[in-house]
Amino acid sequence: MLFTSSTFLFAFLPLVLAVYYVAPDRWRNALLLVASLLFYAWGQPVGVLLLPLSIAVNYATGRAIDRAHRDGHSALRWLRFGIGANLAFLFVAKYTFFALDNVNWVLGWLGIPAMTVRPFGLLLGISFFTFHAISYLVDIYWRKASAQRNIVDYGLYIALFPQLIAGPIIRYRDIALQLPKRRVNTEDLTEGTAIFLAGLAKKLLLANVLAVYADQAFSADPRDLSSSAAWLGVACYAGQIYFDFSGYSDMARGLCRLFGFRIVNNFDYPYISQSMQEFWRRWHISLSTWFRDYLYIPLGGNRLGPRRTAANLLVVFLLCGLWHGAQWNFVLWGLYHGAFLVLERSALVKSALAAMGAPLRHAYLLLAVSLGWVLFRADGLEHASRYYAAMFRIGGEGGTATLAVSPVLVVALCVAVVAATPAARALQRYWQSKVGRSGPNRASYEAAMTTWFAGLFAACLSFVALGAYNPFIYFRF
């Protein structure tokens, strides 16, 4: 079920909110867990069997780690079991065919018949709830959190429907105190609704519009594309993936707020960055900090010298790429970003970036990230290489086909450029500070903001009415 569907907006969400608010406090988590499982089953019925199994295994393992700590026994074996079980589950569900394709390539080279496996679909959200579970077990092992004794509360932490399919990745210790009991006040309702509507507008009014042109560029044979069309396709995809994923994250954050949960902001205007290091502090923050805390630092981080630091960064980003998808282009995309982070730590590159000045550093970041998006969006390595050839007219590749630049695209790109910066947020906060907390100016401000969000919602409804299937990009990860 999509957040952008009429079924969700006008049936599922209002019904869940109504039942949640009238239910006694002691029943609310159970009701929300059932609603979350129904939400998941709507898109993938098989998940109703596998998701509770994952919840049960990790709940029991967390209790075992906690009990081993209390009894003075080694909890490491339980941690290894839990991480191994989660990774095995993830590997089977997500990487079986990637591994099989590569094994079959080797077998073919050796003249041995290929192996076949009956195809099965990718479990929605498995990368996200697996990382939730692993961080939960590791935090218990590190004594940064205590095991949850109530399986309903633990199940809700894993399966809470706003963040179940595509994150953000929430640390258990950040939400543990919110699980037993929460209060929702007027501020939660108004701000939660506003955050949700902002995310809905990002998805429907910007990401989906830019997706039309990005899909045209990347679905065409790159040898037919002009250089300008190829670059425009990359620019549209850069906007599409940002507003698509940050829009989902905003919707998840807004929905959680309606149920009394406060979760992390997953994006902090990454396209205003001036280095790849800064970009990863602002892009998909919950994932980058997860890899930092649970992989990079345990590997040694930057404490063991420059060579080990470089190796650690490359390992982390190789796995980050593989986390995004079971294809070699995702692996190369991860290594590409890892290589930039290694280079930016060198004295030579540091001094060069410092000498460039802010505008050139910003241009460098946008160029580097945009070139990486080609690997991320392309259907495979051959497609990516041909697309690069079209962009730079390498080997004479690149035809004359262009993308039809409509007024809708021009407006969408202009709005996207502004929306990718904190300009609007700064203006709102400035206006807020001037009007104060009460009085006629405050009333005018609130009326203006209400009108603005009502207009956004009306515009979004016009897109919802079209009934187009528009899944979020990160659903496939």
C-alpha cells in the first residue's frame, strides 16, 4: 500500500487514526502492530508469515543476550547467532539470484551446466527491518539498551508501518522510551500533518514529474541520445531520487508524529554540500550513521592509520552499495563514493578543495554525485558505460535524440532547485520569529500556512486522482 494512494489516504489512515485515538492506552500498541502487519500484507501477503518470524527470532535473541549479561555468561554467541540469522535471511531473500548469476557465469566459463532456482519476489523493506534488528541486538550486547520484555512493543518497533518499507532506520535506544506510552497533543497533530503533506508534495509534485523525463532518458538507447539530453536525464534523476526518498522519509516522520513517535530526520539538504564527506552527513542520515556506528568504527574507523582508514571506508561503501541492490553497478556505485571519501582525506585534495572556494566546491560535489547517479540508475554496467559515452561523446557515441522540454519540466526543475536548499525553511522560521506566539500577526501567519498546506494537498489530490502507480524508488531496496 502506497502512502500516495487513495486507499491509504482516505481509508486506511483515517480508520487507523480513529481506532487508535478511541482505544484505551493499553491496547494502542497492539492495534498499531496489527495495522502495521495488515499494511505490509496489502503489498506482500507472504510477509505476514516471514516478518513475524523475524520479530520472534530477534525478540528471543535479544532476551538471551540480556540474560547472559545478567548471569555473567558470554553473550557473544547469542549476538553471533542473531546477526548470522538476520544476514542469512537477508541473503536468501535479496541476494540469492545475484550470487547464482555469478556462480553460473563461472560454471559457464568452465563448461558446466548452469543451476536454476525458482524465482521469488524481493521482500519489501527487508533491508530496513534487518538493519533495525541488528542494531537492536548489538546495542543490547554493548549495554546501550535493555532487551524489550513486551513482544508487542518490540514487534511495533520493527513493524511500525510508517517506516517499515523504506525507513528511516531507527535505533531502538532512540525510541525505547516512546514505546510503552505516548501522548499526542495539538502540536503533534498540526506539525505531523504539515510534515506529511510536505513529503507528499515532494513525491507527487516534484519526484513524479521529474521521473517522467529521467525514465525517458534512461529507457532510451544511450547511443541515440544527444549529450544535452543525457545530462538533462541525469539532472532529472538526481532530483527524482532526492525528492522521492526524502519525501517518503518526511511522510514517515509526519505519520509517526501523529501516533506520538518522534523519529530522526533522514535528510538535511544534501545537495548544498561542498564535499562528498559533507554529502554523506546529509544524505540518508540514518543509513550512513548506521554503517558508521556498527561497521566503520568496529573495523577500526580512522584510529589505525591512513591505509587502514582507506580500507575501512572502501569496505563500508562496498557494502553500502550492495545494500542498495544485488547488482554490480550498485557495488561500483558504493566503491565510487568510498573512493571519493578516501581521496578527500588526503592532504593534496584537502588543500585543493580549500583553494577552490565555496562555489567551485559546490559544483564539484554536484558533478561527482550526478556522475554516480548514472551507475545507480542504469540497468547494468554496459548501459552505464554507454550512458557515460553519450554524456561525454566518447568514441563518437551520442546521437541527436533530445528530451521534449515542456513548461511543466521547467517549472518543476526551478521549484526543485529552491526546494533542495533550506531557503524556504529559513524564510518560514524568520516569519515565525517576527509574528510571535499570539496576536493578530500570529493568526495571519497560521491562516497563511493553513492555506498553503491546503493548496498543496489539493494539488497532490489532482495527481492521486490520476490513479497512476508510482512506487517509491527505495521500495526495491
